[in-house]
Amino acid sequence: MKNEKGFTLVEMMIVMLVISVLLIVTIPNVAKHNTNINNKGCEAYVKMVQAQVQSYIIDKNKVPTMANLISEEYLIEDKGCPNGTQNVLIDSEGKVTAEAKTTP
């Protein structure tokens, strides 16, 4: 028989063990940071809407509602925060905030 070079079953099992350990360590860290990423996305969306509110106030000399911003094409649509758990609101002074969605 030829002397063939290759991996033994034990070597393959060791490689699988190392890959499994790496996955076990990495996946919880990714899931933990997912919430942080979604919150940063919401903060960025609020800042973008605040900038559009300021543009509207400069152009029209009044505080807009979300409907005004959409109808006047300052925003394309109001989906709320990218994390899906917060709505973006504009108060009477033009300050934009994110508030938890209420379920009916």
C-alpha cells in the first residue's frame, strides 16, 4: 500500500473542538453587542430627524409634525427607530425624542 499523507481522525476531532470553542465564545458576544448596535442606530435616526426639523423650522418658521416632514418631503417615511421598539416624536418646541412603542 502507498504511504498516503492526510489527516487522522484524531486530528480532525481536535480541529472541530477548536472551532466549536471559538463559536461558543464568539456568538454570545455578538448577541450582546446587537442591542448596543440597535440603540446607536436609534440615536442616529433621532439626530437625523432633529436636523430635518431644524431645516423645516428655518424654511417655514414653524415647528413641524412627522406628517409635515413626510408630506413636505423632508423625510421619506416614518418607520420609527431601526430597532423597531421606539417611535420618534416631535414636541411643541421642535425637540425630537424616541419613546417606547405602546402595544394596543
